[in-house]
Amino acid sequence: MTEFFNTLFPSKAVRVALMVIMALVIVFAAFKAGVIVGAKKAYFTDRWEKGYYQNFGGRSFDMPHHGLFDGFRDRDFMMASGVYGRVIKADSGSIVIRDRDDVEKIIVAGADTIVKHLRGSIALSDIHVDDTVVVIGEPNDVGQIVAKLIRLVPPLPAGAETATATPPFMRGMHWWR
């Protein structure tokens, strides 16, 4: 392979220039991937803000004129594809969770949603208010999370609040926020 490369590009300057170009392409591809991820998180946060009052029983004209996040623009985007927190409302096809940042998120479950507790499967109806869950899914256009996996986890030790405590399996990790 090296001989073929050397016969194709006999000049060392051409080979070096080609390697520099390939390195730049890799750097630009990584940058573009970061831009795409950031845009998706920003899109979810914007849709969540616009759908907040509708999702929680309000009317769209009740929303403050400047938006819900006025004054909070320097903070990180909210997690769009999952949540860890305490269940504050449980219905037949959805649950509402208060996460560690004290933000309420609506989780919508479908026929393909997997619901687990320890090693076994359970029904969504087995999840009740004050249960602690981890949800993995994807955002929809109205700021809800469409769940792919809901896992009921053991409650935190007495005195630990869901809104401020970090689950043991996530301690020391900052990427999950």
C-alpha cells in the first residue's frame, strides 16, 4: 500500500499536503458533528419552551412575551433525549417527571416502549407517583420525550432529593447533563 501511495505521489511535499488536507477534513467533520448535536439540543429547548403552557394545561397566550428562558440564556440546554427524576404524575400513556434541575418533563410512551424494573419487564401502569425513573427516548415537536426505554430504579436514600442528587451510576460524569 505504501509503495502504491509513493508511486502515485512521488513528491514528499504532495504527500505531506495530502495528509494535511485529510487531517483538516477530519477536524471539520468533527466540528460539523458538534454543530449538529448543538442545533438539535437548541431546537428541543426552543420547542419545549413554546409548548410548555400547552403541555401543562395552560393556554399559549398565557406565556410571557419575552419567553420562559429570559435571563437564562447563558445556561446549558436541557437534556432532550432522556431524563432521570421522580414521577409526579402517571397516566395511562404518559408520565410527568421532575428532574434534578426541578424541571417537569412529559414522557410519552408508545406500544414499542420498553418498561423495566431490575431485570424484569413491567407495565407502564406499574409506575406510580414518587417512583424514581430513568427515561431514554427522543424529543417530539411539542417538547415531550417519546420514550424508548423507561427504567424504574430503586429510590434514593432517605434525605436525598431527586432534584439535587446524582444517581450513583452517573457520579463523576459530566457529559450526561
